[in-house]
Amino acid sequence: MEKRARVLIDCEDAKGLVYQISKVFYDRGLNIDNNREFVDKEYKRFFMRTVVSGHFDVEELHDELASVVPADARIRVIEPSDKKIILLATKESHALGDILVRHADGELDATIECVIANHNTLETLVKRFDIPFFYISAEGLSREEHESKVMACIDQFKFDYMVLAKYMRILTPAFVEAYEKKIVNIHHSFLPAFIGANPYKQAYERGVKIIGATAHFVTNDLDEGPIIAQDVIPVNHRFEWKDMQKAGRDVEKIVLSRALALVLHDRVFVNGNKTVIF
Amino acid sequence: MEKRARVLIDCEDAKGLVYQISKVFYDRGLNIDNNREFVDKEYKRFFMRTVVSGHFDVEELHDELASVVPADARIRVIEPSDKKIILLATKESHALGDILVRHADGELDATIECVIANHNTLETLVKRFDIPFFYISAEGLSREEHESKVMACIDQFKFDYMVLAKYMRILTPAFVEAYEKKIVNIHHSFLPAFIGANPYKQAYERGVKIIGATAHFVTNDLDEGPIIAQDVIPVNHRFEWKDMQKAGRDVEKIVLSRALALVLHDRVFVNGNKTVIF
Amino acid sequence: MEKRARVLIDCEDAKGLVYQISKVFYDRGLNIDNNREFVDKEYKRFFMRTVVSGHFDVEELHDELASVVPADARIRVIEPSDKKIILLATKESHALGDILVRHADGELDATIECVIANHNTLETLVKRFDIPFFYISAEGLSREEHESKVMACIDQFKFDYMVLAKYMRILTPAFVEAYEKKIVNIHHSFLPAFIGANPYKQAYERGVKIIGATAHFVTNDLDEGPIIAQDVIPVNHRFEWKDMQKAGRDVEKIVLSRALALVLHDRVFVNGNKTVIF
Amino acid sequence: MEKRARVLIDCEDAKGLVYQISKVFYDRGLNIDNNREFVDKEYKRFFMRTVVSGHFDVEELHDELASVVPADARIRVIEPSDKKIILLATKESHALGDILVRHADGELDATIECVIANHNTLETLVKRFDIPFFYISAEGLSREEHESKVMACIDQFKFDYMVLAKYMRILTPAFVEAYEKKIVNIHHSFLPAFIGANPYKQAYERGVKIIGATAHFVTNDLDEGPIIAQDVIPVNHRFEWKDMQKAGRDVEKIVLSRALALVLHDRVFVNGNKTVIF
């Protein structure tokens, strides 16, 4: 039976890679439905995402590709199917609600395994959608104690990505390392402007004419991980910081959902502290 | 001596095209510096733009590529060099001035052969830049008579593209056909909204909250040619139509210059009445 | 007890209006918390929206204002409070879901009285939020028959605005007149481009590089009512029309929610076939 | 003879200001052609810009207004006329060229008194427009020595604003203080992101998906002065930093010209380290 796969390859750049890889597809009689490449000239690194269809065995295809590309190559042959995600949130409903509505609509191409929150504010909303909700208060706990409870909860589930839908807590290095390149966060500013707490208040005080939001992978450098998507809206002197916050929520949720779609469709390569997005 | 070329191929889609084409490059030992492809699934049409470097003869490379792609293929092997352009204008200086400044700066990657205008308003500006200026008044002439004078002027020059930098006259089919796919126009609305005369007045009367500009190839359907670039800016009830016109000029000139750069860098394929842009 | 009101005045322009109106506020010892005016010079029409606080009787203030402005003036003194809205939808969940989440969050400054749909697709979603849902199929009914059923349902409720959250049916003049200036619609294009059915398909076929959405009051001219808000996003040749539709949904829902907030906060004046928005 | 003036008032907020000020206009029989107010609630500061027309003496009007507003008020009654500006630049032509073309077109509402540059690269361009050009090299000079030469040149001219059209030198506090609130700069990032040198390289290294430009008044805190205008454009992984720089030039020049128009039309109030723009 014919099937389809997303083939993602990244490796050090070398002459003839497009030829060698497309030869593998050609020799096996596979169709290329979509193909994009990019060479990062600074790091001399090659990226390729090809959607192929035809008759193939995933492992065989993987191994054959491995035989024609440099040894350092990371090769993924992915048959499209719903991925699994876990959501972390705090009190705000806009980013979470946007994802829940898409999920309910079948538009997300992912299954939400659960929502974990450090407040119980969002419980009603999440339960409306029949999604498991875990309230793990941080009150009276050290950061490490709270995280170990969260991790115990998380580790009940298998998941591809963890989405911080306005999860207003700083993560420890241990937590971040445990889920490397799997955590997608939305930050409520156009990074690197206004790193840290209350970016809308910072923006208001600086008197900027544009505010924005940034979706990024989480690394151990606060608000410094690889950026996936950003967008902005205009503001003016009539906006107090609460108005900026309110207007900003629309950007936050759209940017997060856009980044999530890119990630779930296997369109994002991490390239050092940057991303390549096809 | 090593050289570089942009290879542009468009043809009916077929299995193995990427493989066949990249094999040609590989067998000749050429480097691929940049490569982008696209398949229009509706029209089953394949587009590829590859920047290659190495040792090759342009005609030989062309012929070898021709031997591996479908017979209907249009293949161009272009060694980057300044292209030649002709500018047509009427009275407004913003779009023309933007191109003149870029040209003077060496940023345009093209040589301006001349400016032709149906008014003499812009003569002083053009002469400041030591560019030949031809004033061909349309007064008392039929459209055909005026155009035949303009064409006589144009035909003294060799050029790759003719740029209508706010040339406020409708062209006859004969004129358009004489320079097919070579005429780039800037229209002062986000087409297809506000086709025809005075789009800002139309926009004002409709009460839109966004105005824009569209750069497109000229065809015989007024304001209906393949779109190359578009952009918009917000407006509000405080804008009278003259304010929209004034604000719109910035969008017009940037969109035209952006489209011109795309065209001059051989990044634009015409695909029916649409464009593919790499 | 001190209270607050939004005072909205529109009338033919006359000398001294700002003075006369601000004198009323001053003489009564009211604070002006916010004030915006606009004069439409073409129509010689004056618009003013002032937020005042202090001690006043709504009717007295109204009458006193009426005594100092031209006889044609429309004066509204509105004490802020939740307005009531009714939603009409068809099958798509994005615009409706966005409003439901805001409502559940208490962010909407309005109460949703009910959702009426001509398909039952959205029933589950609406019921998740404990909002009354009425499924009124149009199958086998003339437009008039269906509308009379819808109107019978609507007329059970008191409401300030009716929101068409992707209600994919054309309304009759009788329906529109029954709820004049009360119906807010979201159209899935940057009007006036792509009026009518399937604007994304039209946009795809035209090959535009930007798509958008328009929220407007409904009048009897299809897609021609006063525009409240518009926004756009870039697209390119890789977008098939279904991709445009998918990407466009985010713009649609944000533009509709933005327009709804403007309307609910009494920031929108209808000025002929245009709007003045403070 | 009837004339027109822009009246700008900023003062501590107080009850009845709109009434008191509009009463002055009313009692003198002046028309209000345009009026905008704003109250900064944090700083309790009132801003008003009114365009009036009729018969009046500028000084008398000023004094009468002064008699009805708080003692700290700054009142300006400005009869519109071309302002005078001085341009400082280094080597890049885009921002300077944009202003020169607008000036030549009569669109600027200002007279360019001269251009001063620390390199002679731009001499040809400036002379094309018959504007005095002063080349004051900084080579071998301390910052103070160079600035004293520049100031000697500047001080030959009367001017309203000094525009740094990509003047790539840091100014000393003495220089900035000498021309307080008169210096408008364009910074090539969306401040406060990427303060300091080579923001495009910083943006490239951070992997942002949006770049921008910021026009601001210059103060002694580098890149920290009150922001007048900002705008952004999308970028992606295909952009090397030189590509960002090239694309960014269009934003820089448009943002600078937009800010300059606001300033020249007396639409900008400085409010602490922020601006109020009408």
C-alpha cells in the first residue's frame, strides 16, 4: 500500500547531497511531493525536508539515506500521524483556550494528553473539553519540590512536545534538560526585547510603538532559546500597560498556535540557537 | 576560471526531475549554492531555481539540462550581471526617485538606460542623476500616436525590463504585446481591490481600514497581470483621500523596488496569471 | 454616588461644539476621563465620545446636552455594563470558539444569550460552555421560511448586537432591516476584494500575496456595509486555497473579536457607509 | 486676514481644561479645524493639539491661553510654515536620499539647510540636489575635537531639527545637551532590542524572525531616547546579516521619514522618556 513520509535530514554540508538523496528516492520509485533545502553557510550545515510518497519501509529508507550522507547526519523518516502534547499553564486562558478549541475541532493534528497548572483557575475551562487537568500548586514548595511533582505527573504520559501556554514559572536546568528540544514556550514580547518579568510593563515604560510575542524552544538561558515564530501589533500613547497586555494576548495565542503547527508538522529544525523553518 | 550562474527551469512535472537535474550538476562537479523548487499541483508544473558555481560553459550546461527534462521545458542559465531597464513615469517623483537613489548607490544591480515621461515635471529630478530623460507629451495625440512615439524612443535601447514608476496611462494591447512579460507596473491599491482610476479615492469612499500597493507584470487585462509583490498600511477615519494618497506613496515605492529586485535577481517565474517567487 | 458614562454625540458640525459640550460637563462638575472628537469635513459632521465621571442623572445630562447641540444630534449617555449578544454560525468553530473562550474568561464585557446555527456541527462546542444552542436547519426551506424561524428564535431574546461568526447564509433585506446597525459580520477577505462566495478560492486564483479579513456592519448590499476592522497576512505561491483558508481563520477570528470589542465598548460611530472609531 | 495655527499645550492635568481652552477659542470666534487631547494618568499630565483658524494675534492668543491653564503649562502657537533642518550622515545613502527626494518634490514641508558627513561618500548625491555639503572627517581627531568642528559648522545655521540619517557616531553629552529635543535619530533595530553597534548582526545571531527600525529623539542614554516611530519586516533563516541589513534599509528610511513628518507637523509631544503623538 502506498504511503507518505516526511524525510528530515540535517548534516554537515557536502557536494552532491541533493543529488545523492534524490537518487535514493528516484531509485526506489518514490514521488517527491514537496522538497525544501537550505545550507547554513556560516556553520556549513545542510538541511532538507522532503515529503515522499510511494512504497517503502521506513527503516530501510532511513538506512539507505544514512549510507549516502555524512556520518554526522540526523535523519528522520516520519509517517504523518497525530502527535501527543502536554500543556502547562498558570491562570490565563487565551493561549490555552485557543489550543483547546483547535483540538476540539480536529484541526490541531495532535492529541492533548493533559493540562497541568500551578493554579486551579483554568480547571473549569479544561474540563469543558474533557481533557485531564492536574492542579499542582507551588505554594509552600521550593522550585525543585514543585518541579518534581510536575515531572511525576508528566512522566505518566508519552508525548512529543510540551507546550507552555503562559506557564508563568521559571524552569530549572534539570527540568529543561529532561525534555530537551521538546518544550515550546510563548513569551509576551518580541524577544530579545523585554526579557524576564512583566514585559508589557517594560514596554509601556519604554514607550515603544510596537509590541509582540515570541514562540521559542526552551533552553537553560531564560528567554534565549531558538525562536520559532514572532509577530507584532502597533500600540500608541493611549495604551496603558494593561491595555498592552490585553491587546498582546491575541498576538501571543496566534504566535503560539502558529509555532505549534510548524513543530507538529515537522517543519522546524533546530540549528544551534536558531531555527530553520520550511 | 570558476563562475556562477542562476539556472531557472520550468516544465511540466515529472517523476525524478530533482534527481535528473541535480545529476547534471553533480556529474559536472558543480556546487549548488542555493536551490529552490516548487510544484504547482493544479497545473502539474515544476519550477526550479538553482545557483551553481564551478567550471561550465553556459550553452553546454543548457543543452545538457534540456536533454533530461520534458520537451516543453523553459531553461535559462543566467550569469549574474547588471541588467538594463527603462523607466516610464508621469509626474510623481516618489517611485522614480527611490529607484534613482538606489541606482546612484550601485544597489540596483541594473543600469537605467533612460526615463520616458508624458509630462516634463520630472525632468529636473532625472537630470540630477545624469540619466537621459525623454519628454513625450500625449497632448493632442491619439493613444496609438503617442505610443508609437514612445516605442520609437524605447526601441533605441536594449533592455531587460520596462518599469512603470507611476506611469498614469493605459497601454494598448499592441504595446503590451510588444514587450510581453517585460513590463512591471506599480498599482496604488491592494489588487484586486480598486482597479482603475484613483484607487485612493475609491478606498476613501469605501471606508477601508487598510490601503496598499501591488507590483505586477502588465498584461492586456487592466490591473489583472501576475502579481509580484504587495504590501499594506493601516488607515483610519482621519485620513481624507489625499492623506491616503500621501501615506500610500511610501508603500508604492517600497513594493515597486522590492518587486524590481526580485525580477532583476531572476527570482520570479510567471505561472499562468500568477507568479512563483524564490 | 459617583458614576461613569460614555457620552456619544454625532451631529452636523457647528462652531463652538467642543466648547458648548465641555461647558455642560464643566458646569455639572464632571471629570472628563477621556475625550475624542472628529469632524468629517466632506459631510460636515461632528463626532464626539467622552467618558465622564461624577454625579449626574443620565436623562438630565442627555437633555442638557441636547439643548446645546444642533437639532439633528444623536446623543447617547451610556453607563458601562455588560451588553447582550446573539451569535449566528454555520459549521466553522474558530470565530465562534474565540468568542466563547473570551466570554468564559469574563473578558468579553457582554453576555452571550444564545447561539443559533443552520447546522448542528457546533452544538457540542457551544454546550461545553453552557450556552443555549438552537439548531435551525435550512433544509427544504425557502430563504424566507428559514429566516422567519430564525427570527422567531431571536425574538425571544433581548440583545444589543447580533454577531455573524461565519454564518454562511445571505440575509434578506427584511431580516437586515429588522436589526439595522445591530448585525456585525466577518467576511473572509480584505473587502472590497473578493466579494461573495469562497473568497479564498478567488484569492488563490488571482495569485495575491496578501489575504485578509473584514468585520463590518451588515447592510442590504452584500459585503458592502460599513467596515469596522480589517487585517491581513502574507501568503505565497506555496499556499493552495485550502492553506489560505486555514491561515485566514486566525485573521478572521482576531478581526471579528477586535471589532466586537470596539462595538461593545461604544467606540464605533456609523457615518454613512463608513465608520468613525475612537 | 484669516490665518491658521497649531496650538500645542501640555501641562499638569486639571478639571475643566478642555472647557477653559475651548472657551478661549470660542470667545475669539476661532474655528477648531482639528482637536486631539490626551491625559497621561500615570503622570497626571494633559496634552492638547488644536488646529484653529480665524483672526487672531499669535502672542495675544498665547497669553490668553496661559491665563486659563496651570502655571507649568508649555504653550506653543505655531503658524504652519516650512521648518529648517540639518542632516547628519556617514556613508549610507538610503535614508538621506529618501529625504532629499521628498525635499526636491516639495513634499517635506521643510528646508534642508545643509548636510554634514564624516565621510565624503555622499557628497556627489547631495550636490546633485544643490544642497550645501560639509565633509568633516573624524580621522585623527578625538570625539570632542570632531564634534567641536561639527558644531562650528552647525552653528552657522538656524534650524528647528537636526536629523541623523544614519550618522554612525556616538554623540557626547555636551553635544546632545546643546541641541536638546532637537535631534532625531534612526536606529536600525526595533528598540530596545539590539542597542549599540551592528544590530543586524546581533539580530542574525539571535535568529529573530522580525527585524525593524526605530526613530527617536536623542538623549544621553544611547538608543534610549523617546521613541517617535517604529516599524518591522519579517525575515527568515535564509537571511544572512547582510541580507537583513539590505532589507532593513527600506524600513529605516520609511520610519525616519514618517517620524520627521510627525515632528515637522508639530504632532509630537515629549512626555518624560516617551512621546504623545497626535
